[in-house]
Amino acid sequence: MSDQDRQLLVPLTMNQADPDAMSHNILVLGAGELGLPVLRSLAQRAKDIDGVKISVLLRASAVVSSSPGKQHDIAEIRGLGIEIVIGDLVKSSIDELVAVFGQYDTVIGCAGYAAGIDTPMKLARAALLARIPRYFPWQFGVDFDLIGRGSPQDIFDAQLDVRELLRGQHQTEWVIISTGMFMSYLFEPEFGVVDLKENAVHALGSLDTAVTLTTPDDIGALTAEIVFAQPRIRNEIVYLAGDTVTYGEVADKLQAALGHPFSRSEWSEEFLLGELARDPHNMMRKYRAAFAQGRGVAWDKSGTFNSHRALPVTDVASWINANLISGRNE
């Protein structure tokens, strides 16, 4: 641990701010698969709250890109009244990030793992050094605490390092949002669990292994609810779930919706660890092996934030209908 990190772990005075106070000057890091839904929902909720300003940190290359998709996203962001701040999470130094973060009372990390395995810790250090009141790290995923260290997916250890750093200080409030897997990811051909061409489901671990799934749109809407919740949510892990299903149930739902049989097979943990050993840097194989262990990747939907507040979310059957049936019939 560096001297800089040790300084961050020195106990500081607990934030005694009004528990009904909320975030007003918010910076979102990134506007990709999750960042855009978060920005949309924050902007929508902010309409009902006086004095809330939403900004997003984007690379200069993204803002001036000639890509039609990028241009559409930038136009949407500006149309929502969101201020664009130019910056680079990877190339900027911690001091440069501190200077940016320090202008906001809340920073929400939505950059994902594409920024690199070391970036989550870099951003957390910058958030603490900037002494911002509130930080939402990029932890939108599984229960890293329950999975523990030494998982087949080494990124998870890096996320535990971030949690350790945040828990070891008492100045910046943090909120971690656990969402499970992005729902669409389960159906990605590259992931290999659902093979729509062969009408097959390959269960990670066993057909009885469960996984929690949530769509990015739902995560965006629920994140906005969490940001503006009263009394303020602080120093907590908040669990979300669009659905929690076994791989066998996924096959059942596909079969019922699409009207034809799906074969089922099991990729055991032993098999997947062997696959990973033959290609130890393969990110997809790391994820498959970690999810096959079945630990920290699923939780009961009834205990989630969205369930407690009766907030609507998309379940697997609805996702299949919207993405695998509706589009096909149009």
C-alpha cells in the first residue's frame, strides 16, 4: 500500500450533514452501455428537484467523433441539458482527476472495465483525495465480498481493493450498487451460455446454478432513485435484481417463448477452469469460470431495493419477448 493510500485510510470526522440532504452537483463518468441510461434517468428525476445539475466526463475524441452513433449520443446528452466535461480516465493523472472531481458533490462511475483493471482504484483514490462528499464506484455487478479473493476473474480482486479503501475512511460517503450480470450479456453469442442458432443452453456450473440479471435501463432508473432517495443512502451496498433464475429456468423460458425445444448441457466448474488454464488471459473464460462457482452471483429478488420500493423491472421472460420475439416479428 502506498503512503498516499495510507493517508486516505486515516479515520476522519464522520460526515454529519443533514440526512435529508441530497446530491445536487453530479458528475457521471462515461456514457456507454450503462452511463447513458444513468444520465437519462438522472436528468428525468432532476426535473422535479430544484438546483440539481448533471454533468458527464467524456473523452474529446468521443465528443468530436464522426460516428453516427456517437453523434446521436452526444446530441441526446446535450438535449437532456447535461453538461459535457472533457477528460480521460485512463490518460489523466490522479492529480488531474482530483481537480475535476473536486468541483462536484457526487461522482458516479459508469466507465466499466474497458478502462482497464487498474482504473477503478485510480478513480477511487482520486475521489477520496478530492474529498468529494459522495462516491458511487463502478461496482455494478456481482457480490465481490461473497465471492472473495482468488476468483478465476482477477478483476474481482481489484474491486475488493476498492471496497477496502472506501471502507477504511470516513470522509467520503460511498454507495455500491450490486446488479448481477447485465441481462443482455447472458444472451451474447460470445458468452456461450445461450446458443440461439443451435437452440441450446450451456449452464455454467449446473442447470441449478442461479444468476441475477438486470438490464442497463433498469439499473439507470434505479440508480437515479438511489441517488435521490430520502433519507440519503450512505456507506451501503444496495442490491438490485431484474430477475434471479437458474440456467435450467432460462432454458424453460426460452422454450416457452420461442415455441421449440432447447437442449441443455452443463459446463462444470472443473471443465471451465480447465478451459481457462489453456487460455489464462481470456476474459470470457474468466467470467464463465467465476459464474460457474455460483457464489456471490445471485440473490433473492425479494430482498432488493427495487422489490422493497415496488419499482418495476424487466424480468427474463419480458426481455426474451422484447428482444428475441418482437424484433423478429416486425
